[in-house]
Amino acid sequence: MDEILPPHGQSPPPPPPDTPVDVGSQALSEALRSSFVIVKFVMALLVVVFLASGFFTVGPQQQAIILRLGRPLGSGDKALLGPGAHWSLPYPIDESVIVSISGLQQVRSTVGWYAISPAEEALPAEMKVPFGTPLDPMVDGYLVTADTNIVHIRATLTYRISDPLLYVFSFANGSNTVQHALDTALISAAARFRVDDILTRDVIAFKESLRRRATEFVNDQKLGVTIEDCVVERSRAPRQLQDDFDAVVNAEVNRTKLLTDARGYENQVLARAAADASSRTNLAEADRGRLVKEIAGRARQFEDLLPKYSDNPSLFVQQRLAETVGRVMTNVQDKIFLTESTDGNSKELRLMLNRELPKPKGAETKP
């Protein structure tokens, strides 16, 4: 407002008297001053809380990375914070990312298994999904094998983070990338094996192939993780053909049992034949040795008798003949010996057979 000046030569009017202060206005003014003090205290307290929210703790098996406006502070190993208490500017200026460097983490495959609800997942394996439920390619997962069959497989990959910088900054979500590598390895490994090999015949080789393929994918993409284990949790044939696959498995089991029994019987027969052959061979060897010894003894005996025969052949023949007849006819009651006559003619022997027995003495003949 413009000030009104008095006319020239006149003195200014006296100032107006002081207006008495209103009590209510004075109370309001004091209340406002107190409110400002409280607001300042609250604001200071909020600033302290805001700054204190930047404190965080890193565990003994962890490392941390501070991101300022999305970029890490430092480079290389300098960007990694070890165990202990640390401070950073509160979010959204800074953001602390804590990564476990020794703890094991797991991801489960998302392909190759049919759709199942949590309630069905809690049921026993034989009650989870009805066998008559048709396969829906839009919902159910499955894998194609080398012999153009389909199979359901669920696998779990266990890994640990070996390079936190690569794990955090190479991809938007390292865990999802590891899971994608597991899914890719599962599809690739299943395409290299037949369905019977995956389910029964060559299970170990399939698991090793899955682990090897997963390791290759992780190393190629440089995820900064080390695979510790890769386990096939479950593998089964399509539920619509489970009965047929069970019949094939039972046939394989029966075939294996029959072959095992046949081989066992074959081994038993061969063992008995070998034992019999060995027994016969040993017996023949014993008989051969005994016969050779006997013939050798006879030969030595004839060699010992040859000088005697050479001295007197006729006497030697008579002695041998007498010994032989005596040995042969030891148990004979009547012995008749016919010698040759001096004139060279053979002697005649007449025997009375069936003759009447003599009567005892004193016996009377009845008329």
C-alpha cells in the first residue's frame, strides 16, 4: 500500500495506539511454533532411519554387490563385499545384492512331465494321474526319444555359484537361465536314447549324458555356476500306454529269468559232465597204471624163468603144468590126469556114469 504523505509544512500525524494482542492468536502462534519443532524432529528422525536402512549384513558363506543406479560399484573382485556389516545408500539410489557362494541351489526341469496339480502331487505315485487321461500337448510335457517314442522325465540340477558377477549381471535371472539349460539338456539327452534304454536297460548312461549336456550348456553360456549333481527324479512311459510298457517289462524279466535258469542248468550239466569225464579219465589212468605194472611184473617173471627153460625145457614144462593143474583144480574132488603114451598114441578114458549106489551092509532084501 502506498504511504500518504502530509501536506508541505505540516507535521505527520501521531502513530496509532498499540492494539492489544488477542490471547487466541498468541496461543495459535505458539502451537504453530511447537508443531514446526515436532515436524523438524520427525523429519530428522526419518532422515536417520532412511540412512540407517542402508546397513546390511553379509553372511559367512555369502558375498554382496552394491548397485548404484543399476551399475556395480567397483570392478572385478573389488565389487564383491565379503562377510560382515556394510552400508550403502538407501534404495532406490543403491541396491545390495547378496549371493551365496558356497550354498547349494537347486532347479527342477519344467519340460518332459505331464501337468499335475499340487493336490495330485501329494498323492502316492500310483494315484497321481489316472491312466485313462488323454495326453494334451498344450498342457502336458513330454520328450521324444531316439526311436520316436515319447517319455516323461523329471530332473533336478544342483549347482553352486562360482562367479557372482557373471551370475548376477550376465542374465536378468540366473536361476531361470540355469533351469533353461537343464531343460535343453534334458531334451537333447532324451533324443539320443531309446525309450527302453531310458526306462530300464541303460538308465545310468542316460543320467551321465544328461549331466554332461547340462554342464556343456552352462559352460557355453558362462553363467558363473558349477554343477554339483544332476539327478533324474522320475522317469516313466506315457500313462496311456503304461499297461503295455509294463507287459513288455514283464516279458523282459521273464526272458531274463528263463535265460538265467537255462544258463544255470547248462553250467550244472557241464559241471557234472566234466566231473564224470574227470572221474572216468582218472579211473582209466589208474587201470592203465595197474595193467602196465602187472605186465611189467609178468615180463620180469618170464625173464627170470627163461634161463630155467633154456636149461631143461621138458622138465620146466612138466613143473609148470603140475603147478597150473594144482592151482586150477584146487577144489575138485576127483582128479584124473592122462599123460601122453610113449608111442605117441592118445590114451582112452572110460567113465561109468549113473552107476547104482552100493547097498549098506546088513540090509535085507525084501521079497
